[in-house]
Amino acid sequence: MEIKGFGVEEWLNKNEKAAQFDISQSTISSLTLGELLSFDSQDPTATFTKYLNTKLNYGWIEGSPEFKKLVAQLYDQVDSQNILQTNGATGGNFLALFSLLNPGDHIISLYPSYQQLYDLPKSLGVKVDEWDLKESLNWQPDLAQLRQLISPKTKMICLNNAQNPTGSLLNKALLEQVVLLARKVGAYVLADEVYQPVDKIDEFPDIADLYEKGISVNSLSKTYSVPGLRIGWIATQSKELADIFRKYRDYTMISGGVVNDTLACMTLRNRKAILQRNGKLVQRNHKILEQWVKNQPKVEIIMPEQVSTACVKLNIQMHDEEFCEELLQKTGVLIVPGSRFDMPGHARIGYCTDTETLKIGLKKLGDFLNQCE
């Protein structure tokens, strides 16, 4: 099959190790292993030592019973047996798309958003219509457009909520309208929900709770600050759907491994403490970003929710990719050009890095902007 290069990943793979001030990433400042262990115990060494006799076998293939139970507690309508562990949210998205779509199928995907949700289906021979996020609507889509696009042939609607890179959130009222339209034609709704806002996470409208054919994909990589574990999951109300995913999962992933599963359970057991830590960081950095934009005549922003990505509009003549390349070379500051998201003239700022790096990075970015026409 032919597939388009993954824009944001290719950019980061090429440039992130060269950055001195990386304000490009989409994770809330990553925890160290010691920090994670300290949430579970006052003595991280003792916590680690008790696992030294654990055999490094495959472990639980679908995720341990504790993992599945802890994830199921995040939903209102999802049984733990309908939770399958995946290799991050990327693995969950791939599993859903690979399992359910066939050449010639029709889907509708929110656009622009996470490239996997539309370019992977295209590579499978699926017809993809784009449901546009509109800057004029504060990075929200228009339901009228979805009504025009959907048909009895529509197999799936793909969402990214909250959305990468804009940080905009699809609220419950809008999602309920999406569900009504999907139910009329029997379409699945797949939602990559990895960017849940830290200040609204317990009220977040998971698509798996709202719809019997809803598929929620999530991971510990963004809101929970442990992307290195590579642990995510796919969740649904439907046992029939979960069984389909089980069959295809055997072709894509054996297990997450006992070490990663153990640390994932530790993360979920301590989610409230981690979210409290992250909530303070996001709120602080959100204010810093907002104030910085107010002082930048060549930058505009629709402020994101309390999530880890933000999208700025660059009011300069230089192409956004050329700008970001020169920025990195001359200042050591890394951001992601909007063209990598099919959003020319914009850039993604990962403002939820550690606060000191954010302050320095924004200062250097502002100084560099002042030199541009």
C-alpha cells in the first residue's frame, strides 16, 4: 500500500534531538521514573525492589486485570472486558481502523487533526471526506457540513477530541448531535481522546459512553505524562466490537509487557495526584502563553483548552516551515510548522513543557519574530 509521510512525526524525528529549548511536544511535562515511583511510595527504591523477582515474560496479553479495571473506572458505560491494551493511542487508532475498514468504504474525518485518522484510511483504499475545523468558529466544525457529508454508505466518523494541534474541545452537545447522525446510518464513531483537558477530565464526554457504536481511544502519554511507557487502550460498550478488535489485535500487538503494564497501573492508581501536579503546570503555563501572545504583534491565537497543545497563527511573509527551520538553527528553539498539519501559516507550540523552558523558548521565539517581515 502507499501512504503519505507522517508530517509531524517526520519533523520531530529529524529535529527534536537538536533542540536546546523544545516547546514543540504534545505531552504535559514528562515524569521521571523516580517521580512516578514516588507517587506510589515515600521510598521509590523500595517500590522498585519489590518487582525485581517479576519474570520478564509476555504478561497479560490484553492488559492485566488490574489495568483493565482501572481503565474501566474512567468510563460510565464500559465493562472492563471491553478494554484492550494497545501500543499507545496510535496503536488503538490503528487497531480500530485496520479492523473495521475495507477498500471502498466511506468515512468522514475531522480535518485538520491527527494525520493518522485520515491518511491511514486513505492508504487502505477508503474514501475519506474531510469535516473541516474552522478558525472562524474558534477551531470548531460546522454540523451543517457533517449533515451534507454523511450518507447511508458512511462506515465511520473519526474525531480527535481535544484536537491536535489547536487544543480545541468538542463539547457534549455537539458530540450528541454527531451520535444522532451516526446512529441514523449505523456508522461507528472513533474518537482519539488522548488530549483530555486536565481541568475537566472527570466531566469529559467519552464517545464510548455516549454511543453504543462509539470507540474511545486513549493513552497515558499526554494528560498523564508518561509517553515512554507506550501504553494506551481502546474502549467500547460493545462486546461484539471488542471481540473484533481482539482478533485483529493478534496481528498487531502481543502485549505491552509486564514492566510497562505494572507502571501503567501505578500511573492509574495515582491519577488524582498526577492530575493535580499537571493541573498546576498547565494552568501556570497557559497564562504565560496567553500573556506572551498579547505582547506579540505578529502572532494570533485562539487559546486552547487546558490541554497540552496550542496553535498560533504567524503573521509573517516567510513560509512557516522555513521560519521554524531558521528558528531552530539560530536560537535552538523547536516548534512544529503548521504545514505539517496541513495548516500553513500556523505553528504548534507545546506549551506544557517545564515552565522555565517555556519562558526561555517563548522569549527567543518572540525576539526572532521581531526580526522577520
